Amino acid sequence: MKGNRILKTLIPLVAVVIIIESVLLLSRPAIKIGPQTLKEGSNTPVSLNWEANGETVMGKSEEVVLKMETEKEVAIDAVDLYIKYDPALVTISDLSFDGDFVAPSFSKISQEKGLVVVNYLVSAPKGFNLKVGGGIDLARFKVNYISEGEVSFGIGEGTLVVENGSASVLPFSSDGLTVKVVSE
């Protein structure tokens, strides 16, 4: 009888504690993940760098490459890559990848949204070892320039580079790419 009274008191008390903890957990500000603004000389392990001509002729099709490089050895577990561009100024085709890296688990060019999406998932237990001074091509694609002016390519929100072992998101640096398009 006495044990029954203790349970009747203890159960509502535990329920109130769980509700309070839930409210506190949900009221914490969310952590935003994605490209990070980094200062020059910051200690970022990974950089995403563009290779392309800085100036081209309208109507010409050229290759653009986004490379991932490092200044310190890191093991990569996953990469979610979002490349944004203006679909009114260019069309993108022929998406290809580095044979030295893993094949992407998903890749798509969305001309309507102006977005290239590539997701890599490394299945090796120790991840993909990215060596100092080395690099891989995260994405290669053909760009057909259909309008004059300046065309910009950038890393989109949601891009992540995940380290193996810790599963933490690695900070990375990346500048956008601007190509000047002129008439013939």
C-alpha cells in the first residue's frame, strides 16, 4: 500500500521533469550547417577551388572543375556538394567525377533551380585519405555560355565535408568563380 502511494507520486514527478527537459531542448537555438565564412590565414583543413577560364565567348562550351584540396592530411567520410549558378546565363551538362575518389551516391543537374547536387558517401572504414598537396575533382562539368555578362558559380548552402572517425563537419574555404562572357 505504501509502495503504491510512492509510485503515484513518483510517476507524475518524472513526467514533469521529462516535459521540462523537452521544452529546454527545443528552445535552444539551432546550429546552422553549411559554407562558413572564413578569414584569410584561418586554419581550414579543406579548400574547394575552381578551375576555369576567367573569360570566354558567348555560345562557347567549356569545362569547369571544382577541386577539393587540403593543407593537412584528413580522412573524408562524406561530402554533400551544392553548386549554384544562374540558369538564365548558362546550361550545364556532362557531369563527371574523379576516378581516384569514390563514385557519388547521388548526382543531378537541376537546370530549373540553377543547382548541381553531388553526394559522396565513403564506405571504407578509415574513410578517404586526402593527402597534403593532393586533391581530387569533386565535380567536372561542361558549361555552355548563352548570354553576355558575368556568370557566377558558388558553393551552395548545405554543402558539407564530413571527417571520418569523429563524424564532425570540417570547416572549408571556397571562393566563388566569376567568368566574363563576351560576344564574338
